[in-house]
Amino acid sequence: MFEITSKTWKTLPLHTVILELLQRKGPATDSELFKMIKEVYSDLSFSSYNKELMRLEIEGLIHVSALTKGKRRVELIKNT
């Protein structure tokens, strides 16, 4: 998937990994996306992940919507 060269420094920032996964895989639930990201960022907390999703949504790069109680859909916003 992604290559990490160092245990201390990540070669890709978290927001880049999120955007690339959404671009490759398409829309996903928040839990599916979190599992994919944990393969790269094994020490990532769900709280930090949610903060990053919120930042990306505020910047207008992604859209997060509620599916059911406790489940959200995360999708990339296409800029045309």
C-alpha cells in the first residue's frame, strides 16, 4: 500500500493518506477508512483521526454524512 521508511517520521502526512485512499477506493464508512489508515499509522488514535476528518471537511476537501447511529460515510469532494 504505502511505504514507510522510518518508525519516527511518517513520509506521508495523515491528510494525504486519507485523500489518496478516498481517491483510490471511493466513498467509505469512517470505520473502514480508519482500519485502512491504521495499516500506515499504527499509533493513530480515533480522536486524532476524527480531528483530521473535521479539518478536511472544513477545508472543503471531503464530505462526512451520517448513515446510521455511530456510522458515517466519508467521501471525496470532486473539484471540477
